[in-house]
Amino acid sequence: MAPTYLKRANKTPETETSTAQQVVSQMLGDIEKRGEQAVRDYALKLDRWSGDILVSRAEIERRAADVPTAIKRDIEYATAKVREFALAQRNSVRDFSVELAPGLIAGQKLVPCNVAGCYVPTGRYAHIASAYMSIATAKAAGVKTVVACSTPFKGEGIHPYVLYAMKIAGADVVMTLGGVQAVAAMAFGLFSGQPADIIVGPGNKFVAEAKRMLFGKVGIDVFAGPSEVAVIADESADPAIVASDLVGQCEHGHESPAWLFTSSRALAEKVMHLVPTFIATLPPTARDASTAAWRDYGEVIIGSSREELVEVSDRYASEHLEVHAKDLEWWLENLSNYGSLFLGEETTVAFGDKASGPNHILPTKFAARYSAGLSVHKFLKPLTWQRMNREACKSVAQITARISRLEGMEAHARTADDRMSKYFPGHNFDLGEPVS
């Protein structure tokens, strides 16, 4: 039985990307050609910023002194939770070696990237949490140098609370830059002199497109788009809590999808009634964003069984997925496509966004089908190595020579031949028929 749509979106995130692609392509080309001066020109034009790009340690300390003690405590608590979870992730993977055959030893060595660029958006909102989500995680992975960028706020440099979060999380270099010009500056090593190996962090569609276009020159965390939330709910769910959680993510922006997958028509109808009333009570900025997001991207889908709801949810592969239903262990066992999972009414996306520990930089636009969110693993390279003695070489060389010749790769085969001639002169091994 096919699921029923009580509300279907009339837009998708893809409908808004063509303009961004054109703008970003032109900007990146200009910055690559003209370097730091182009970045300064864009900073002035787009952010009205003509001050220093690099933020000195003295300036960070000066502005940190103005952050109220209670706010410092909250930022420090949340950063500690993110760091603790990231360190646990790091400890879950390890270097190893294994003897694959007598005398043949191969292994894995986890090596962090040398330089990470962390983008922290400050547009409609000051995303304090994005600072420690990216920077603290990179540091937990062992990244030597973290370059952090954020947009100037009200003409006075980086938002003071964001700047304090950068400091507590351990940023090594801080730059007052936003948008495409920030991503490009980190990728090309402008101002810092240290090109990033990987660039991470959320941002608007222009930032996301810049990261996508630079992928290959640098690594990136995820192919990101507008923030998404899906809620799976059965008849036991509280419609007011479900509606509140949907609205909580619509607040991100005009293009942020919010989806409800439910087995209860009665609950669906209650939620659809409550969402607009909750949006109406928000302050102007959040109300404007949430109204457009729910109107254009919101969906409500009714499924006939929990198995069908799993199929729907896995097809949408939402960035954030909440489950308000009975038998939470069953859902944990059966759901497979999501950025991060929130089980039960007691947790919510906002907790994960701000303070509970797991990272909030997550895949969108169906990328959760094949990709996970930001973690220490994104900053680590599982490099392989091998060594062998001559007896092991004898076995591997013969097979290598024969397979290489079957493929038509004579030069490959001869690297094996030469070792056999050196280590076992006068041998009569089968090394395959030479390629003519």
C-alpha cells in the first residue's frame, strides 16, 4: 500500500541551486586569480568589512573578557560534551598490523590531516555551536592547525560569543571572513599561509556550493544543503511536541524541509493544525523563515505500518531524524538512512545542535544514503603500510607477475621478476607468459 500525502512540498532544495552555482564559480575564479585582494574586495562588498582579516590573540582575549561568565560556562559545557564524544570516536578506531601470511605484515596507521578549515556561519543567527562542533572535533582527531572563519557581525568583527567558542574549542588561526571568500581563503591558504587539507562546517547555499566546487582540491565534510528534519510518530506521540520540533528546524531558513511520517491520521491532522499556530508566535526573523519553509518544503505522509514508515524515512534520508513511537529499539535496529537519530520524546534535534555531544554538522539532500556527518573520522586518514621478508615475497611475486601479465601489464610483472632473479637466482618459478 502506497503512503498517503496529507501535505506535499511544492519546492525542493535543488530548485534554488542554479544561481548559486553561477555566482560561486565566478567568485572562486576571481579569488584564485587575484588572491588576497579579491578576498578583501568581496569582504567589503558583501559584508562591509574593511578591518583586519586575521584576528590576533590579543584581540581574542580582549573580546573574550566581555563575554558574561554565565555564557562562558554554557559554551564551555557544550564544548566539553562535543570534545568528549569526539575523543570516544577517536578511541573507537586504532592503528593495527596483521600477518596475512608468514613473513607478510600489513597495517593501518591513522594520520590526521595537517590543516583543517572550519567555517562558522553568522548570518540570520550567530551559530555559536558550529564553532565547537567543527573545531573541537578536528582537535580531538589530532589536527595540528585549525583555521576558523566567521562573518563579521554588525560591523564589529566576529560575534563575541562565536569568537569565545572558537577560543575554547582550540582554533589556531581565526579570520574575520564569511561566505565564498572565506571558503576560498581557507582552501588557497590566503592570509594564513596554510592551505586547508579539508574544509568543514555548515553555511548557506553559496558556502555549500563553494565547498562542492573546491572538492578535490580540498576535502570536505559533507555535501550540505538547507537543514532538514523528519519526525516519525505513531499514535502514542504528543502532537504538540512533534509540531514544536518541526517548527524548531524550520527556523533555520526559508528552504529548510520539515517532514512528518506517521501511522496516525489523527496525529497528523493535529500537527498540521498546530504548526502554523506555533510559527505565528515566533519573533519576526524566525517567523519569516519558518513560514516559508513549512509552506514550500513541509510534508506530512501517512504510512500503513512501521515497516512502510521505515521505507519512506530511508528514502528521504533526512539530516535529523526523530522517533516519537513505541519500541524505540526496533526503530534503532531497522532505520538506516539518516544523519543523526534522536530516539524518544525526551531528546530533540536542538539538543544535538547545541549541547548533547554528537556532532550537528550532518549530510543533507539525500547524502545520508551513503555518507555520515562530521566526526573525527573525517579528519583522519587510515593510511596502509606493508612489509615482507623474502620468503613472503616469493609467493606474492609469482602471483603478481602472473596477474599483471594476464592484464597486459608487462612492466608491473617485471618488478616481480627482478626480485625473483635477485633473491632466488636460478629459480624456475611460473611467472606467466610475457606480454608480447
